Amino acid sequence: MLPVSGQNANDYVEADINLIADGQSITAEEGFLSQNNVILVPLHTLGSIFGPSLEWEFDGWKISIRYEDKKLVMYTANPNCLNGDKLLTLPARPTFRNGAAMVPLRYTAEALGATVFLSQETRSVMVSTTGETQWFSEISRGKTLKNVHINKTVVIDPGHGGSNPGAVYGNVKEKDLNLKVSKILKDKLTDSGVTVYMTRMDDRDVGLYTRADIANKLNADLFVSIHHNASPNTSAQGVMTLYYPAANNSVFNGKKFAQIVQKHLVDTLKTRDWGIIPRPNLVVLRQTSMPAVLAELGYMTNKAELQRLVTEDFQEKAAHALYTAVMEALQQ
């Protein structure tokens, strides 16, 4: 529990806390509340924590939350919560404040499968949706979020560009999809204190050796090349992650990075898992001196999948999956 002002325990009081989820600082215009030392957060904040796959409804008194196979139903009139088919009592009663429904953070996050840790010293509430908790101790020792990753550098490589459009189907060009997801990923990582460079920020030609050289000169910690797939088999769909096979498997390398990336892509995008694939001849993987992956986010040759790939919802989910993978890999 985090200490708050000495008002009646049943009162709702402002809670001055730092909320950090998967290494990313989370804020809310409505602020946070505490009732009986239990932190409550705006309902929409859960969407920032768990990503676009979390769904919720609020009709003024009933709160419904869905995430993967989990469902919670809460009420602002009482402390009861229907967790699946079990009726339980919440540690604090949901309420409505500043235009937003407020729900108990720890109970809700843990019920949805996350890990939650509270630091008295730094007045921080930390949430991990990935199972990765090593960064908890950094925050608990008083390091700010920026300090945790201040010395980490990631290079994002939006595949193709300029005169090389990559795969083209109808009026959709792969180079454009690659860049859109890359920019979303860049913003997420930058917000978490990671230093991010992109091999291109617009539609231009960049040589394959130049892309690798950029990462090497920056002495980057990780290299992520973002692509979309194509196949003569128009029914093919799903994600795969490519890596350069290294002889030394005792250190964190491209293969281990690829395993992390593929895991998060499959878990987030809910699509076919093509696994990780060694590609010794790809320049951007062979010539980079740090752990490097090439993520294939879906098949443009599959009509149904292409309809997903062009949506903002998919691009946000793909970027979120890559973000959580990179943040996990940076802890290795």
C-alpha cells in the first residue's frame, strides 16, 4: 500500500503516484485516486497498459472489462466484482470522477494476468503484462524511468523505401506499411527513455549496407527491421521473425532476440506462428554487430490479412508487440 493523506479511509483522495507499465510511464488527465490505501485509475488507463486487445464498457454504473479469455464486471454502486463466474469483493469500490470511471488498479491488473509491484520509496506502482519484472528493482531503487534506459540505443529499420516499394498489392505498398509501424514503435520506445534512431524517417532509398552501418556506428544495443510478407500461396498468413545464425549461443544474440519478438507478435496479433527462421544471407542481419531481427508482420498476398494490415488498429497492435519485445530484450 502507498500512504496517502490522513482522511477517512472510506473517502476517495487524490493519489500522487508514478504509474509505470512494461517500462513505460502512464499518465491520466483525470489523475489517480486512493480509497483505504487502494489505488484507483481511470478505466481507459487500462487500455494504455494492456493495449488495443482490451475492451471495456461503462454505462454509468456497470463496468465490463474483457481481455483475452478473461471478463470482469464491476459496479459503482457496490464493491462486488464478477470475475468469470465468481462473485468477489473488491478492495475498493469503483467510482466516477472527472468524467471517467475509476477502478482498483492492482486487483484489476492482476485479475487480467499482470504482475503488480508497489514501491513505497519512489511512490510508484509498476505493472508488467509480459512477465518481465527485472526493471521493477531499478525503479524501486529510486531510478527514474528515463534513467533505466538512458544508455540504451535501438535502431529501427523500416524496410524498403524510395524506388524500392517492396511488395505491392493494389495501391498498397509495403514500404509505407513498414514506415507507419516503425514510427509508432519509435514513439513508444522514446517515451520510455530509449534512444531511438531510424534508418529512414520518410520515403527514400537507403542501401542495405548503409542500414547496417548506421546501427554499427551508433553502437546500438538492438536492431529491428520491419517488413510485411508476400507469397505465391495467397492463403498464407501469419508472422515470422528472421535472424542471423551465430555460433555462440551462450550470449544474448539475434536468435534469442527473435524468440522474444516472435512470442510477443503471436500473443498480441493472435495469428499463425511461423516461428523464427535463420537467414544467413540477409545483409541487415549479417552485417549488424548487435542482436538483430527482421520481423515479418503479415502477408500482403492474403486478401483478408491485407485488410487488417492497413488498419490503424493492427499497426498499433504490431508496434505494441514489438515495443514489449524490445523492452524485454533490453533487460537481457
